[in-house]
Amino acid sequence: MTEVIGEHFRENMAKYVLKVLKEYDIIRNLGYFTIDNARDNNIMIAALSLALYKEFSLKYDPVYYQIRY
């Protein structure tokens, strides 16, 4: 795990999730995220999707791969 500096939502969280994915070298094995319906989580996973495409040319559908509880 990594310490989150700043606000715990939206684009800031996407930055830290991406950091952990890189550290564990699991970006190419990325599957589903189980998160609630909070608007901040929708923005976070969309920002993560964009970052994955920009950095790795990896298309990650934030709607398809989001399991809501």
C-alpha cells in the first residue's frame, strides 16, 4: 500500500492506484474494480482509464470493468 497525500477522491486517487499498479507490475493483468456508486469513484476510474491509455496505450473501459456493490 501507499500513503495518499491530499484528498482521497477523484483524480488524486487515480494517481495513487496507477502508482500501485506500476509498483506491482500488474497493469497488463488489470481486471475489474469493485467500488460503490459514489460519483467520486466514477471519476476516479475514468481518470485511471485515461492515464492507462496515455501512458501505456491500454484501452480500459471504466464502465465495463466497474462492479458496483
